[in-house]
Amino acid sequence: MLVATEEEKADVVRYFLSQSPSGTGVEFLQKVYAEVLMGHRHDVWDVHASDGRWWVITNPTNLYSQDQFPNMDLAVTFHMGLSLRVPRTQQQREADRRVAQFGVVFTMLREAADALTQAQNVSDYQTIGVRSREALLAYVSAAQDLAIWTPLTPPKRADFKSWNELICDAALAGSAQKERRHLFKSLATDAWVFANWLTHSRSVTWHDAEAAITTAEHFLGLATSMVLRHIRFVPEECPECGSPHLSPEEGLREDMPEIAWERPVCADCGWTGTPVPIREREPDEFTELFAREGGDDSDECIIPTVPLRELRGPNGREGG
């Protein structure tokens, strides 16, 4: 048995009961094993409940009936595969693309900020306007490459205002998002108009150049976050329990180990969203990928004796 805090025990009990029918009780539980795979720790709990014994495995949290998984190693193996493997349909193959971070956008902003420290005349200030405008265009360009936003006749690639309208309408769709759409569209318009004015006006000052960078940076920080949440399918709240406590979880896919994937996870009920590719993994991430704690070191082969035709949840329900 591994050491476990009272908080950990309470979390496991709370999760188990959330997945169980009314009246189910937990009689005993203990943490019996832990395994670290690709930097993510998975704890295994042996839970004795009024409706039988269960394995509860974390990160993401799921439960498995010990009637179906009498061997803990089999349950762990199944859980690891479930956590890391994403079914690869033909539709997913067509949609697969690495989610390039908006690094080029913020590189441009950083270069503009560096140029501002050296700016001394109108020509220098106008150059800041050019750089701010280029960063805004880089944002809509990157967004175009990451998702399909367009109607049948898309705007020209460099049409910042039209593209921002499309992106906001798609990422912040619905009547409940009206005020958010207005905010993002207004911020974008203000940043774009001011950067263009700065580029062409002969009466600009250093403070105007500073304002252009600050305004563009403010909008781009909010907008890139909006786009990433949209293309990573991150809801405003957990669709299962309504909790706002969603956090990203990284993993890998067996057929594409060089790519890091991410999905939203609910800290309250264990719900997990759709994984999406986010970046190429660094070479040093391929070292020390696997560690174990607890359990035995038996080399015996494991032969499942219970046919696994479906996953059963508490009270006979499918799933877990």
C-alpha cells in the first residue's frame, strides 16, 4: 500500500460516488500502485464498495470493475491505452494538423517593443505602426491555417477586418456571446485603425507608438487565447457537471509519439474533452518516460480469464 493523504482519499471517494447510483457507499479504499508515463502520474486505488470492488485510476480518473479486471496490471494497461490512444478515422486524418502556437505573432510584437526603445523620430514611430499592423495580420493568417472559418467565398487572406469578424462569429457564436463578440471586434478594429494611422501620419509621437503596441498586444493576447480554446474544443464549463475547473492535460498517441496532444480535463468529475495536436515534442522528452512505484516485479505473463466484451460501470451501467 502507498501513502495517501486524506485529501486524495476524499477526491477518490467523491469521484467514485459521482459515478455510482444513489445509495452506493465506499467501505474501504487504499492506494496500491503508481506509474509515471510520459511525465504523467497515474495512481491506482483499490476501492471496496457496497456494489463490489473497483479499480480507480487517475489522470484522467476512471474506474474499472474488478469483476471484469481481476488483475490490476490488466486494468492499468487498459487505462494507459485508453488515455493515450485516439481512434484515427479517415475524417480525423484529414483534420489532423499540428496546432502551431502563435509564436510568430508575439515575436513581431517583441521586435516592435525593442524598436520602440530606440525610436527617436517620426519615421521610427511609423515603423512601429507597420510592425503592429504586421503582427495583427500574422494573427489572422495563423488562425486561417489552424481551422476552417470561412463561408463559400472567403475574404482575401490579408483582409484583417473581415477575417476577424469571421473568427469572432465562429469562436464566440450564439446570442449568449453577444457582448464578448462586441468586445473582441471593437478591440480589433481599434488596434487596426490606430496602427494604420500611426503608419501614415506625420504628427505622431513616441507615446502614440507605445499606444499602438500596447493596444495590439492587448487584443492579440485575448484573441489567441480565444482561438486556441475554440480549436482545442475547450468548453466554458464542464458539460458533465457544470464545473468551471477545467485544465489542460497533455498526452501522446501511439501512432504519432513525436507529437504532443492536449485535451481539457474537469478537476471535479474527471470528464475529458477531445484531444488535439499542439506541438512537436522535444528530444529530451523521450528520455525517462517510464517509472513505477509500488506493486510487484513479477515477470509472469498475464492471461485475462474474463472475456471483456463491454465496460461495465456501477450498477451495471456501461462506461465508467
